[in-house]
Amino acid sequence: MVWRRGGARAGAAMAGVAALSALLAGCSSDEEPSGGGGGRETSESGADGRDSAGPTGPAEPTAAPGRGGAEVVETVAEGLRAPWGVVALPDGDLLVGLREGTIQHVAADSGEVTPVGPVPEVVESGEGGLLGLALPPEPTERGALDLYAYHTTATDNRVSRLRYEPSDAGGGSLGPAETVLDGIPRGEVIHNGGGLAFGPDGMLYVSTGDTGDSGLAQDEESLAGKILRVEPDSGEPPGDNPDPGSPVYSTGHRNVQGLAWDAEGHLWASEFGDDRWDELNLIEPGGNYGWPEHEGRGGADEGFVDPVVQWPTSEASPSGLAYSQGSLWMAALRGERLWRVPLDGTEPAAEPRAFFEGEFGRLRAVLPVGADELLLVTNETDTRGTPTRDDDRILRIRVD
């Protein structure tokens, strides 16, 4: 297997991907143009292909209410260029990664945006660049923190760790980058994945794309089209991974960008489909999610894991994912809306409901902050949107 942990193991050179025209054909990924306009009122449209029914067994007492709601409380920051990852600091301030390769500090009280510094070796190309960010769980003190970043380089995608040092004057600084995991195949144009999150088990989870070469998702020797699980300090696979010698946690993915855990500790992932179905998947250790043999449901009889919810690609093209108030909240790029999926155990408690359809354009990231609030990051300035002078923005959303 071509992969490297902590920069200590060299991998073979990455194979080239198909030409740009072939990669773009029929793909519902990030590169698709924004879906037309939409109204400014909240949509109540539902996902296609699943009845509005709860679980087959008795209802859990933690089931989310079927309808729910979401409203914008305030604009936290604006004028960001192609933001991707966002994390909250212990004092409520934010670190935001721009795809060009720089980290910005956002003051929660004033919205002031201050440069922190660049992540070394980032190459912004196609959908690549500085993508997901993650902090270890529950930092409680204002002080130096380890910031993890998923980013594209000239040769691969990788996860790096940088020491973030806050400053009383605002902003802060970054220490030298340490490689945690490298050798992840790089898409020349599309499908670099980029999701990065700490699980409740303290492990670091990484979502990768198939690079536009769909066969890599089923290739056991490739890290492309997978969800990975590694020790955050060393990049080594934990001994309780499906294969203790491999970082691969699940396979058969096209392009996962969102990762989130519900209150019961189940891992969920949002995934770009091709030209029919986008997916919300419940991730099982060692599970195979079927790409490219299957898109959407229909693979269970062949041993693949079917999505829990699926959407027509015009309604989603999902990126960020978060859990709050008993529901999963999924940001949609092409669909230009925020989806709410109320949960009853591991099944939808009701039909998914869409909010803010067409109101803020492409939506990239969603981050839970507090008991009933989310931060929602727009993505209009990545060359595929229709930005206003205020884009891109971070919005504070109150949800129930």
C-alpha cells in the first residue's frame, strides 16, 4: 500500500488522472455550476427516494422533532476568499482556512479578520488546496494548540499538524508544519475529499476523494476514495481498525467532504454522487459504500452499504456536515441550501427539510457552536458562484 505516516515512509509517484474534459463530464461534484437561483424563502422540499417514516423498531426518546427550524442570527464575518475549513477556539474566536493556503483568525465579538499565516506547500489547483481543519477535542484553555490541516501539495494530499500560538493583539501565529499522514492521491482537477475531524474516540478521521479515477475507490492498495482513521500524534493506524495495519476505515467512496457524529457516537458522512444521487451515509467500520459500481441505493444485495438518505444531485452536492439538536445539518454547494435530517436512532425521524434555498448561494461548511447554534460558511468566491461584495461570509444560525 502506498501511504506514509509522519513523513517517515516514501511512496511511489502518483499516477496521472484523466484529461480535464473527461473529468468534468457528467459529474455532480464541486465543479458543477451553481443551481439556478431559487427563491429567498425557506424551502420545505424533501430528499428523493425515502418515505417519511421513522425507524422500524420502537421510537427512541431522543428522536428529533419532525419539522424543526433554522434562522440567521447574525453575520459573524465577511469578505473571505474561498473559505473551506473552520474551527472554533476555546474563547469563541475562529480559525478559517482559505483554499489558497492561508489561515485567518476571526474575532467572534467584532468579526475582524486577521491573517495568521500560510500552511506550507499548499497548491491550490482545481478543487485542491487548503481544505479541512481540525482541533483536538475540548481544548479548554487559551494557549498554544495543535491545528490539523488537510491540504494538497504538488505531489499528494496530506494531513499536517501546526502549532497555533494565539496573540493578545489578535491573529496569532503558526509554528512549523509536521506531517502526520501523506501519500494520499491528489486529483489534478477534482475529488480531493478534504474532510478532517476528531472522533469521540480521540482518533483523527480523514475523508479522501477518488481523484476522478473511480476505480481507486475499490482499490485496496490506494488511499483514494476512502475514510481513514489514524492516531493523531503519529499517523499510525490504531490496532482496532478493520485492518490493524491500514488507516482505511471504509471504502467505495466517490468524494466525501463532511464528517459528523451523532449523540450516540455514530459516524455519518456526506458524499457527492455522479449525475444521479448524492448521499448521506452511516459509516460502518470496514463498510464498502459501492462506488463506482453503485450510486445511491441498490447495492445492498451485492454486499455494499446503501445510503440512509439520497438526493438528486441538483438539490445537494453536499460538503460540510454537523450534528445539533438531534438532527444532522448538511451544507449544499450546487443545491445552495442547508439540509436538516432529524434522527430517530440511525433512521430519519421525518423527511429531510431544506432551509435558505438560494438565499446565500453555495454553502461549504457547517460547525456546531453552543447548544442550539451553528456557523454556516458560504462558498461563492471559489470561481463557481456569483459573489456579492460581502462574500464569502460566516453566518450564525439558531436551530431546533
